Amino acid sequence: MKVNKLAVLGDPIKHSLSPKIHNYWLKKMRINGRYQAIKTPIKNLKKVITKLCNNGYTGSNLTIPLKEEALKYINKKDKITTIIGAANVLIFSKTGNIEGKNTDVYGFKKSIMNLIKNKKRSMAIVIGTGGAARAVVCALIEMNYKKVFLFYRTKKKAESIKYDFSKNYKNTLKTKIYCNDIKKIEKSLKKTDILINTTPMGMKGFPSLNIDIKKLNINAAVIDLIYNPLETKLIKESKKRGIKNSNGLDMLIYQAQKSFYYWLNKTPKVTGELKKILEKEIR
Ligand code: NAP
């Protein structure tokens, strides 16, 4: 019987929750397979991918710092992966073909559906301009937000996101993208419908994001892509003010759900039990 071999590659990788998620689904769905974490420094990426492909692996996930580097080694990619410039999923074919996909966009969209139901979509604030910010901007465009304000520490990176999206969507881009210095964020808080932190600020081992959300509209929604800790200072402050909020755990689970589908052509269930297992692991 075929064993579906799957893995997540990254460096560091020890604390990745992906093996927990995928092995839970493989077991629940009685699929013969295993999902492991493989520490992969960026310089070894090509070697590791080639080895997995030759050894009959079905596919892999990619995490920091490999998502952008991987584009050099894939033979096929879709429009979203091209625009974002990063792949978090690889699909290996028997003939040695390697396809790259990005499921962070789907993961983000799915994770905020309930939070933004019936809410205005006039303005969004995105803090940070890395790979995760690109996936979030792509999702906001697909969700028809009218204006997206990118708040940067490094201007060049924000401008390059604006340039890449404008170039790729051409005249079909209905969303206006603005770039602003993070130091000026507080003036924009009053008007935004959604605020998303895509920086690592607030993550375990990092200082908190240094913004005061006092001026944020009570009807806005706050999303922090961080899930370790489960409650960052940003999430705690939002809760205190009665502002709807979400951490990044659902995004992580939903990007995994879509990855699983790409490899095995089956959609696993996102259950309360799975979420509890992951929350326990994080605590
Ligand atoms: P990345 O490519 O390294 O980008 C990080 C961004 O944060 C950069 O634009 C960086 O600015 C900015 N930044 C860092 N410190 C800052 C500060 N003090 N003030 C302002 N901006 C700051 O990383 P990434 O891949 O986008 O990931 C970012 C975070 O999202 C990580 O915590 C990651 O775990 C999380 N994430 C979560 C999910 C999920 O499923 N929940 C998925 C993907 C990512 P510079 O450009 O100036 O360096």
C-alpha cells in the first residue's frame, strides 16, 4: 500500500505545529502516511527538495526562511504564487516535476470570514511588508477592500509590494494601495475597518508591537498573524476594548487544510478538537 510521505522544511523547525496538524488529519481520515519536520538551512534547500522528490515524497510545506528561495527550484507556479513571490507548498510529481503553491492567501481569507461578515470593506491597515504581508494584501484585494494602507519600517519593501501588485493586476486592480511610515500609523486608526499585524513583533522572544490602538474604531477587526503566544499585547488590548479580533492560529490551520488538499485531493475537517490540541501545545 502506498505511504504518503510529507514534510515541512524550514530553519528553525523544531517548534513547527504542522506535523501535529497533518498527522492528526492523516490518522482521522485513515490515510496511510506520515508528515515530518526536516530542518533545512537555506543553502541546502535544493539538495533537500531533490532528495524528497527522488524518494517518492508527495509534497512538502515550506516555512521561514525558504518560501521565497523555493521559487528558484520549481517548474510550475500559479498567478498568486508569482505575484506574492513565495511558495509555502510544493507538490512533487512522479516524473520529477515540482509545483509551487501559496496557501497563505486562502488561509488568511478563510480565517477572517466570520470576523468581517457584514463589516464595511473600505479601508485596511497592514503592518509589515514581508512575505506574510504580501499574502495578506493579495487576500484583501480578492476580498474587494477599497484601500489598503501598508505601514512599513523599510519604505523600499512597501513600494515594491505596491509596484508588484499594480503590475500584475494591471487595470483589473480595484484596490488602491498606499505606503506609509509606521511612525505615522496612529492618525489612520480611526478610519480603518481592519488592522492586521504581519510583523513578528509580539511573538515569543520578540518585543511587543509598539502602537496605541486607543483611536481604533470599535467596529474594526484586529488580526495578529502571530499564534505563539495565543494572545499578543495587540490581541489583549483589542479584547479589552471590545474589538473583534483573531490570532494567527486559524490562518495556520486553513493554509494547512489547503496544502493537504493539493497533495491528497481530500479536504480535511477543521475541528474544535484539533484547535484545542494546538492551543495546548502552544501553552
Ligand atoms: P518577513 O518576511 O521576515 O517579514 C517581516 C516584516 O516585519 C518585515 O517587513 C519587517 O520589516 C517587519 N518588521 C519586523 N520588525 C518590525 C518592527 N519593529 N517594526 C515594523 N516592522 C517590523 O516575515 P514573514 O514571513 O512575513 O512573517 C511575519 C510574521 O507572520 C511571523 O511572525 C510569522 O510567524 C507570521 N506568519 C504567520 C502565518 C500564520 O499562518 N498565522 C503565516 C505566515 C507568517 P523590514 O522590512 O524593515 O525588515
